[in-house]
Amino acid sequence: MMKQSEGRSWLLILMHGILGIGAIVGGSILIIDPTGNMVNLPESLLLNSPFSSFLFPGIILLLVLGVMPIMIAIALIRYTPWAPGERLNLYPDRYWAWTFSLYTGFALIIWIMGQVYWIQDVSIIHLVYFAWGVGIQVVTLLPAVQRTYSK
């Protein structure tokens, strides 16, 4: 059973919430306008990628880095049993949302690494989001946070 929340878990919740809101906005914009014009993304960014428009990246952004972190943030606040989450939980002694927090950190790092690889350039935003992904993993792995979400 999950224990009473400790201070550091609120930092993790905030990190997921901010990531999720930003990705929902960004992903939605890319789905609405797959050309990237609404957010001043030149189509030349797609030249080395497997994508012909920003539609598919927008869908991935919306779901994986938008909806998932919001679900995790809510589940970290309020214990919510979720059978699919438990089946995909590699750490059965931890609450599924704790494990998915690690998954989200990896997803964000992979997302940023993919962007850098395909556009062959690094900007400050890449560094910020790469650090955000590492930060999610570091905070998730803090002993106090692990204790909070141990079964």
C-alpha cells in the first residue's frame, strides 16, 4: 500500500504535470497544423527524419509526453489501481505510477535524442528537456520517493 506522500514526491508530480501540459499543447498544435507553421517550425527539420509532416510526431508528443505524464501525476497524487499499468510494471514492489515515471524519463530522453539525431543540431531547448528527463529519473529514484511509492 502506498504510504503518506513525502515532500519530494510533490516535486515529481510537478515535473510530470508541467511536462504533460506543455506536450499536450505542443502536440495538439502539431496535429492541428502538421506543417509546423503555427509554431514556426520549418519543414526542413523533417528532411533527415522518417516523417513527411509534423502530424505523427505531434501524435507521439501528445500521447507519450502529454497524456501519459498527466495520468502519472494524477496517479502519484491519488492512488489509482490500473491493471495494464501493473502488467507493464517492471518493479512489482513499487506502485505502477512510480515505474511509469521512470519510463517517462526514458521516453523524454529518447525523444530529445531522436530530435537531435534527425535535425543534426542541438539547441538550448534540447538541453533543457534532456535535463528534464534525467531530472524525472533522478527524483523518481530518490530514496524518499521510492519509500513513498513502495507497496
